[in-house]
Amino acid sequence: MKINTCRIENFTVFKKQELEFCDGVNIIIGANATGKSHLLKILYAMAQAIPGKERAARNDADIFRLYGMLNGVFKPEDGEVNTMIRSQDRKTPAVFHLQSDLGQHYAELRRDYHIAVGNLVLGKTEPRRWRPSQIDEPPGLFIPPNEVLAIYPGFAASYEKRELAFDQTYYDICRALSAAPLRQNNADFSPLTLKLEDILSGKVIQKGDRFYVQNKKSEKALEAHLLAEGHRKIAAVVHLINNGSIRKDTALFWDEPEANLNPSLIKHIALSLRELAKLGIQIFIATHDYLLTGELSLAAEYNNMAPQVPIRFFAMSREKDGPVDIQSGNTLADLQDNPILDEFAAHYERERLLFYDQTRTESTNE
């Protein structure tokens, strides 16, 4: 699945935004509370609500799946995602419009639980009847900011039976991780998995409901929860590639891939994202990291950095509780608002002033 454009109206921080994405790596930046994760989750929910075949969503099952996905990924305290509609006017719906290579997909959500698609209006729904959706080969995969290998054992079963504080993205990725490796790995992905295994110094193996990294030079296997958290994130990606959850035509949504990673690994993540895009995977990431955005921007600017893939940046900003504003560009330099770069510039300015003040004080004392 490839998402071309998305329009979101009247939902959470979005008053009305229409975004055009590239087929490669789409990078979303912005200060806290500007809606980066919200955008990823909306795109993911819409992608999951359109499983597998070319058609607009026009039957009850499709619409209730979208409603359920929005409820699941946002997990509002009252269990009613319609309360996240921005306008208080019951007649003003939240609008979701997605254009992908599978067609045009449009839905409306109203405060009184009415859900509309095109001219078809469904009746009131009961959100608490919804259960997590299970699509055999979902077109999208969401990697949350916190790693999941440490919580994986028994998580999916507990999520289905009990109320947990985790949103559905954690349930979905645990279900994806539960699949065993493919009998025959895709040769196109092998160079990438080998690079990631070199970072781990071992192969990722699954025994029952536990994951291990087996050292390449010995028979010793280390349980995943004993690994550094950053390495657990990489191990999860390796297994998701090996079991076919990350495959060609998958839309990959990754919230803060840099979380808990040593800065020395960031360049490897940036390269891995580009290599996945080269293999036909459309990628959406939300990040605060200067190194990650810088590496991807360099790849967009210099055509001698292989592999060359389409890259687009989106900068999200808002004033207080107002609606979000989004700028886009092909490099970081194309963005007028760049909170990551602005804060680093402010940091170096503080350092310059501190150095100047200390030098002046020392000269005065002499």
C-alpha cells in the first residue's frame, strides 16, 4: 500500500490539513503536543481499515473497523473517540480522506456516533462493543516508541481479555511478532538483516513466547529482556523482516525510532530506513532527533549517498491550544520552522555567551 495524500479535518489538533506524501521516507518533526504521533496513528488507523483489495470503504464492517481502530490507537479514557472531534457542533463531523494506490477512501465521524461514508450514513455505534481487529496481512505496521520484546510474553492474550494501559499499536505489533520466520527469507532483504544482526552481534531467534539473540561466535543465546533497550528495538525489526511482517508494499509507521538508541547507531537506522524504502516500503517516522533528521536530509541533498530514495520532511507547529500548522519540504533547509535545529542553535548560543562571560570575568580578575 502506498499513501499518496491524506486530508484530516476537525479531529484532535487538526482543523483542516491536506498532506502529500512521497513513496519513500516521510519524516515528521515538531515540538511536543503538535500532533506528530496523532498524525501517524490516524494514517495507520486508516491504512488498517482498508485491508487488501481495491475499493472504497462502503460497508458496515469497513466503517466500524475504522471507528474501532481510531478508538484503539488513541485509547481515550472514556472509550469514545468521537469526543476527540475538535468542534463542539454536533453537525460538524471529523473528516478523514485518504488517497492511496488502492483507491479513494473517505469517512466522517460525528459526535453522536454517526459515521458517514460518501452519501451512506450508518446509525449510532456502541464503541465499547469493539474489540481489536485482526487482519491476516495488514497493509500497515506501527512500531511504537517503547520497545515491545520485554513485554511480549503473554501480552496479546492479556490485551484481549483485560483492560490494559497500552494502546492498540502495542497489541498489533505483538501479534505481528508472534508470526514465525518465513521458511525462505526474501533475498532482497538479506543484506539489510545481516547489517542489523552485525549491530546485535548475533541472530534473532524465537523460542515459544520468548526472543533471544544468539551470538554468532558461540552457541550462547541471550534473552531479549537482558539486552539493552535500543538493541531490543533493532532485534524486533529484524524479526519483523524475517517473518514477513515488514515486506514490499507495507506502509511502515515508526514513532521515535531514535528512542533509547546510542547516537552511534542513529546513522545505521537512517541507512536502514532508506534501504527499506528502496525495497518498496513506504515509511512514516516521527522524531525529535537532530542526527536522524540530519542524516536523512543529507541523503536528500547529495545524490552520491546510496541508496537514493524519495524523502520528504513535515514540520508541525501550533500556538497554545490552536490548530496545528504543517510545512513540508524535500530537505530540512526547505522548512521555515525547524524546532530541532532552532534548539541546537540556541544551545550553541548559550555556550558562546557562557564562554564569553567567563573569559571576560577572568580578564577582569587579572
